[in-house]
Amino acid sequence: EGVDEESFTKMLELRAEKLKAEAEVAKGAAVLSEMAGLLAHRERECSDAKAEYERIERELREHKDLMNRELYDIELLFKLKQGQVEVPQAAVVTDYSDAIVIDQEVVETRNRRIMGLGDDKVRILTVIKEFRKKLSLLEWEHDMLAMQTTDLEERTKDVHMLRVTKDLQSL
């Protein structure tokens, strides 16, 4: 219908090539989509493997630390006199796992320091006691003088108010 045969066949060939190209593009898009899904899956596997690796590495570090601590955590038996152990006694078996042994010189040095501080505190408290004693004595003397003053004022008033009679004048 108004188009020559050669142009019509050329158009059909171009149309066939276009459909073939679209099919290849669709096929490529499907492959790309599948590859993207596979990449995401591999990335998840990689991140999971990294997390597992870090967890195992952390456990290994913790285990090595524990082994180093346990290497020097030696249990020794000591025979101690009663009263030298300052661990709360249980009814049946006492747990000494948290107990530590302290050198006697360390304890005696600490006790001397505590005794020195106690002596200092006793001296300070004695000074405070003496000061309060003097303060109480001054307050007592002040109150006593105030009462003597009041008493003398009362006596003076009584003497002024006393009516002089002939009997009193004869004395």
C-alpha cells in the first residue's frame, strides 16, 4: 500500500533485529538481576562469616586471658592459727577462693598508721573537751554573776522599800 517491496523487507528485517535486540536486553536484564541477587547473597555470607570470625577471635582472646590468669593462680595450703583468718566462716565448708595472704609487716605498718591517726584524733578531742569545759565554766560564771546582780538589786529595792520604824531606829 504505497510502499515498495524493498523498503518493506528492510523494515521487516529491522523490526526482527529490534525484537532480537530487545530479547537480548531482557535476557541480559534477567542475568543482571540474577547476578545482583547472587552478589547480595555472597555479601551476606561474607558479613556473616566476618561476624563469626570476630566472635571466635574474641572467644580465643578471652580464653587466652583466662589461661594466663590461671597459669599464676596457684592453690597453696597454709596452716593458720585460729583467729588469724579473717574470712566469714560458713556452717559446713568455708569458701576461701576470694581469700588473699597479706604479709605481716604490711598489716603491722597499717596498724601503726591507724594507731597514730587514733592518737591524733584523741588529742584533738581532748582539746575540744577542754575548750568546751572552759566555755561552760565561763557561761556558769556569767549566769552566777547575773543572778548575784539580780539578788543585789532585789536587796537594794527591799532596803529602799523598808519603812523605818522607831524599833529599827533604836538598833
